[in-house]
Amino acid sequence: LEELDYHPNRMASALATSGTPRHLALVQPEWEKGYVQDEMEAGVTRFLEEYRDYNVTLDVRTYAREDEAACRRLLREAADAGAQAVALCASGTPEIRVTMEWLADQGIPVATFNSDVPGGRRLCYVGEDGHRAGRVAGEIASCFLSRGDAFLVIYADPKYTAHKARVDGFLERLAERGIPEENGVIAATHRDYRKTAETVESALAAHPNLRMVYMANPSVPACAEVLRSRGLAEKVHILSHDCGPEIQELLKSGEVDFTIGQDLAYQPYQALSVLFEALMGQRPDRDTYVTACPILNSESI
């Protein structure tokens, strides 16, 4: 095929499969308005555009973040509505795994994206390698921290495996670089702006030698605002993830030193694509599709 430069005829393939409807579902949290939501929607739109000739329908269902019961209910409702495969973003809790087991028993394959569900019966995971991204952040932080400096780590929730993996990787790399975990304050603020600001204030009061804040969740503007109001924007460094408009502005102003990117749009797109191919009898060629984690600063955005 390579020697002949053969490329499948899309319309011919579509005609071959158009008589068989493929019904997919996507179950995900209600994303933050703006960058994250726009990127995720772009990935879904790309999938629907590329597969528009293949008699595919997509049932998108969203639940309030951290409402695990609603997530499990939506998964069952999607199956009852005829979903043949499900793309899922959810916390890695035992209850979610039980529901995934139930879907697998019904013959409904699941691909996780953005946050994996360890131990869950799924076809594959598409998203960031959170542990590796956290190690990258730890390597950067180690260039700013000395052995006696305090640091603050803020993430969403220990049940959200993507953020938990970032924190684990971050602390692991710092320890390897001679900076003990005991120097750090670790806090889960559930993406709450006010709680994040209060956590930063408390850490500054308790640790006058605070030198670094690692923001493993999206509430970066709250952290930057506190440091700015205290006149500490140049003294306390901020590391973050992703690169939406707010973080880009903070990079340009120098209030965020570095951020670690990931391809959000690729995640739902690839999860849905793999599921469609699985319904056509082609299993994925890997267990995990990992997005790149580029290091970005004010000069590279």
C-alpha cells in the first residue's frame, strides 16, 4: 500500500458503512467556560465533521463537576438510549469503575479521556500523562527552590486522577533533586477561586519563605491576584498547566513563569475516533494515547 501510495476512498468507505448506524455517547463534566470548554468542543466538532458520512450520531451528556452520582446515572442512561460505545471523562473512584464494569458486561466499550480511571475496564485512555507532566513541573521548580524553601501545591481533588498524578510526579521529582516533600503545603481547592485565594493567603502567613506555587488546577488567576496584592509577584514563582487566554496574559505580565501545555481538543476527538474504529472491528493499537506536554513561557506562546 505504501509503495503504491494507496489512500482509501473516503466516500467509498462511507457507502460501505452508511447502512449501519453507529451511536456513540460522550459523558463529561461541565467544563469551565472559555478555553477548556472551547477546546473540548472543538475536538468533538472535528470528530463529527470527519465522520459525517459514516452514519454516526453522538449523544453528549454533561454532569456537574464532582457529582459522581450524576455521572454514573448518565452512563446508564446513555446505554439505555442505545449507545454502542462511550467516551468518558470522570474521577477514578470505585463507584465509577463499577459502572464501567457494567458497561463492559453490556458489550459497550469505553474510552477515557482527559482523566483516566485506573483499574477500570476501558478500551484505552487519551490525554495527558499527568505523572510525567508533574515531573516536568518538578524539574522546573527545582531550578528556583533551595533545600530550605517552602512551596505550595494546589490541585483540584485527590479523586481526580489527572491532577493527583501531576502532584505525585511533581513531589517525586523534587525529592530526587533534594527538596523534601515536608517543605511543601499540599491543598485541594476543587477549582474554587475563593478557596484557592484563601489557601495562598494562609500559606504566605505560615511560611514567610514561600518561593513557589505549583498550580495543578485551573484557579491560577486567584493565586496571581493574591501575590499581586501582596507585592510578591516577583518573589514567589508560579508554575501552571494549560495555556488559555488568562494564563497567556499572566505569562506576558511575568506573573506566571512557566506553564505546561496539553492538546485538549485532541482528547475527545481521538477517544471518539478510537471507539468508532472499534465498532468497525479495529481495536486500538495502544492502551494509552498521550498528548505532548510542552513547556511554555512568555516568549513561546
